[in-house]
Amino acid sequence: MVKKIAIGIIAGFISGLFSTGGGLILVPAFSYFLNLDAVKARATSIMCILPMVITTSFFYAKNNYMDWKIGILCAIGGAIGSYVGSKILNKIPSYILKITFAIFLIYVGLKMIGIL
């Protein structure tokens, strides 16, 4: 119970600070600390993201940090993409998901520090 709450607190903190936390923090934590399989870890992280997003969005909107036009258009695209992604999730082997996720994180990390 304590481990699960701690994972939530860390993911929420990272979400509020960096606007991320779902896949980046929760999926690896669920997989390696709570021993969930890859598909269940992803599905569970999606459920956990909603309260974090609502809370963070409230404070970002209150401080006028949002570009509403971009946000709404990306949300529409995100809804379509998440529908397609969730439909093909069960068709991809777990090890491929892990490899793809790791490559994505490495790519984004290198891009953020300016190497790529």
C-alpha cells in the first residue's frame, strides 16, 4: 500500500513540475516495483493520469499558461490516436512494447539535451 501511494505521489509531483508522469514514471514503476505485465502497467497508468491531468490543468489554466487553441486541437488528435493505440496494444508482444518505449525515452532525452 505504501509503495503504491509513494509511486502516485512521485508521479503526481513530476506531472505537476514537468507536465509528464504517466508513461514516464508510472509504467516503469508498475512494471518493475509492482510486477505488472507491460499491457496492464500501461492500462493502469492511463487510469492514474486523469486525476493528475485535471489537477495540473487547473493550476496551469489559473496561471494562464495554456494555449487553448493548440491544446484543444491536440486533445482531439490525442483522443483519436489513443483509440487506435489501445486497439492495437493487445496485438503487440510485451517485449516489443518495452523496447519501443525505451527507444522513445532515449530519443526524447537526447533531443531535450540538444544532442539530436
